[in-house]
Amino acid sequence: MTTGILLHRRLGHTYAGQVAISALCGLSLLGAAAGLALSWRDSLPDPVATHWSGGGGPDGFMSLGAFVTALVVTGVLLVALFSAIGVFGGRTASARRLSVGLNVWIGGFLGTVLTGSLWAQRGLADAAQALTPGWVLVAAVVGPGVLALVAAMLVPADPRQPATGPVVSGAGRADLAPGERAAWIGRSTVARTAVVIEVAVVLATLAAAVLSRTWVLLGVSVLVVLLTLTIAAVTVRVDASGLTVRSALGLPRTHIPADEVVRASVATVNPLGDFGGWGWRVAVDGSGRTGMVLRRGEALVVERTAGRTFVVTVGGAAEAAALLTTMAERARQEEG
Amino acid sequence: MFRIDPSSDEPLFEQLVAQVRVGVAKGHLAHGERLPAARELAEALDVNVHTVLKAYQVLRDEGLVDLRRGRGTVVTGRTEQDLSAVERAMAELIRAARAAHLSPDATATLVKEAMR
């Protein structure tokens, strides 16, 4: 606890520091679970059961050391990947929250899988007698999920950073009379290619889970399905307050205040090439651009104060960019 | 894009209705396209949600949109007809109206009454 507070004082005020703390938290959860599992060494059968399928007994076995090592190595690799997202793409709070949440979640998930499946095997002479620990997977997804949400919420939101300079022209302006109100609302749905690929990924993961008897993979397919649902459709809205992008499910959502808009323009986006896939993304080129990338083609690009750039794929982006430019200028006039 | 001019004499809901009519007539709003949810549009334009609902109801009564619970407001009107004759005549009308110092609202009212 004290260590945590000290860490927070030292690191919590930098973006990379926040990510580092979450990586340490995730790895500590996993490390503690590994320690606990190894401390049960004398009361556990050898080999231990590591996989169950259907309602029957276990059908996958490993030595305790190999099981712990496999999960710890998986955890370290994933934490490294998630941390990279936060460190290189973490200019916005949303990207850091994603990175921090995933770091904590994966540590807790793998730790719960490890200890949960071994707990029931203590005192058994033969691992084949181990009961199906059906609750473990649920506990492993949900419990750390709650921790991850808390951790993500602890990441401070971006401070308000109104622009000091004028709006840079990117896509013309909307011709509004003084006092006239306007709103642009568009919808974007995820590309069919993405849906096909994600269904294929889920099926492949399920097949891999069954064939390799690595039932941790089932958690991955659950995660993929959940992520696909959150990005099925988004609403893109430009009004006097700025830009609001919201998933049909309500979350994820983001808002860019009009007075933080430096430039709004249109670009052509390739989800795989530019962002490495579909959904709530951080650009693969290390530029720190974040985006809601659902399909190839037209996208609204919003350059924001503090070097942040947000991209959302939507049809009619030129009109949206023009209105956002006008609203950004109005916001400057109100302040000036 | 939807716009509202609170300083205009035209009621707010009527302003929205007019924009959808024009959008459908000019083909900017395609058959089957979904209009924004009433609450969302009301919030974005900072008007009462009943204003938007009233506009959508008028549009439904005119057969331009279909209101379906859970599926939103869908454009059902179509235009494939050529509006160039109307546009030519309108250019003439606008020139004459400006010469007579008629405001856009007054001109629109005259046209509306003449078409009754």
C-alpha cells in the first residue's frame, strides 16, 4: 500500500508513469498468484490438471512449473504490448485508460485462472479427479474486469486545454448566420470485412481452445465478441459544444470541446494499414493519433491542442469538418 | 446538417420540416436513410425534444418519413424527378422578390399561399 502511494507520487503525474504503475499492478497480481500456486506445490498432484472440456473431468495436464511459466510468460508479453499502446499512443486519456485497464485486467485474469484451477486440486493424489472449475472462468473475467474499470477511472481525464491560436482552415466553413444553431449527426457502422474477420477469429480461438486444450483461450473469444459489439455502430455528432462520438451501446464515447479544436479536415483511412484493425484504435505509425476506425474510406480528422489527433470514419465528413471549424471559431469568439 | 434560426419568424419545428423536405427533394436524403434520434438532435440544437418530435410527426403525415419504434425515423420519400424547371423559375422569382424588397420569409409565405 505504502509502496503504491510512493509509486504514485513518483510516477503518477507522467503519462508513461501511469502506464508503468498499471503494468506493475498487473504483474504483481500475476506474480502473487504464481507465488501462491507454487506454495501449494506439496499438496498438489503432479502433473496438475490444466484443461477441462464440457462436463467431464480434466483432459489436459502439465507439470506445475510449466503451467505457472506458461501463464507468467503470456502475462509478461501481453502487459508489454498493452504498455506500449499507452506509452506510444497515450497522449489522450482514453488511450491511457485502455492501456491501464488492460494491464490490470490481464494480470488479474491469468492470476485467477492459475490459482482458481489449482485451488480445487489441492490434496488430490491424481489430477484426473479434479472437478470442472466452471466458476473460475467467470470469476477470472469479471473480478479483474471490475479492478480494471476502477484502475481506468483512476487515470485522470485530460485537463481542459483551450486553444490559444486561431482555427486552422482544413475543410472550409459552414455558412451560418450569427445566432443560427446547427448540428451535424452521422452514423458509422463497422465494415463487413471486420465482422467476418472477427467471427473467424472467434471460431479459430474456439477451435484452438478445444484442440490445444488451453481453455484460457475461451476468455479471449468472449473478449473479442464483447469488443465487436461495442464498435458495431457509432453516432458522430458535431454541434456548438464540439465533437461527440458515441457507440450505439453508450460506451465507448468521447467528446472534444469546440475550443480545443485546432483543425478539422477530411482524410482517407485504411483501418488495417493505418490502425492495425477496427475499433477504438491507436495509430500504428507512433504518431499518437487515436481513432474510432470502423471502415475504410472517408474520415473526419480533428487536430486538437497538446498535439492530440482524433480520427473517426464517417460518411459526409467534409460537411462535419466544415461545421466543426465554424463551431471552433465561434468558441474562440465567445472567449475573446 | 440541421440548422435552427431562433430569430426567424418561422416556428422551430417548421424549420426542421422544411430542411428535410428540401433534402428529400434534392436527393441529399436518400430513401431508407435514417434521421437522427429525436433526443439526440434536440440536444445538439439545444431545442426541446418535442420540437423535433413534432417535426418528425409532420414529416410522417406528409409521407416523407416512417416512424418505427426501435428503428428510428427512416426516409421513405423519393425524388427522381428533374427539378431544373423549378430551379429556373425560382431564380426568376428571387430576382423579382429582391427587386421588390421582399424578405425571404415574406416571399416564402406568398409562394405558400399561392400554392394552396
